Amino acid sequence: MPRRAKTPCRHSGCAALLDQPGFCDKHRRETFKRQRQTMTPDKAEHDRFYHRVAWKKVRALQLQIEPLCRECRKVGKLTAATVVDHIIERSKGGGDYDLGNLRSVCVSCHNAITRRADGNT
């Protein structure tokens, strides 16, 4: 079976050819470093929270307790939940690890919830 054609690095002007689309090693590091430097302190803390062991344990427990999407169940659909959402946002005083403030939802419902919360209906 023929292999896939190599693709150029996504960095403008780089001639490196890659087996998979993306950045070469040099430009991947540069891009990641630039993203970290431009990240606001609030965003950095937000990212750190969701990588903590304590959050991962609470998230797993919530998905075990409520394995189906709560929003889909309201309309009679059965969809596996893959995201744990804070009902009251952490930034607005919602408990970080409070199971009463968490709901299990699917990705599409989580995206819709987030759009509504951001005012992008």
C-alpha cells in the first residue's frame, strides 16, 4: 500500500518535510514557547487546575456517578458524557471539587453551554 506524501512544516518559509501535517521539531518548540509567553496569568492558572491530580480524580468520580450527558437526557437522548462541567463557573465562585456543582455532559452540549455563558448564542 502506498505511503502518504510528506507535507511541509507549517512554519512560513521552512522547507522541512514531515510524515504528518504540523510543525517540525524546531518550530514546534518555538510555537509552544510563544504560546506560553502570551498566555495570561488567569489562563495559565485555568490550565494548571485541569491538569491537577485532584481534579482528574474528581472528574473520573463524576463520570462514574453520571456516565450519560445530563443535557441530552433532558431531551430524551442517551449520549455518553465525556466532559465534566462546573454548573457555577469557578471564576464566579463555584466550588472547584464540589460534586454538587458538577455535571457530566457530552462535548457538543458543553460547547453549547460555553457559548451561552460567553454570550455567543
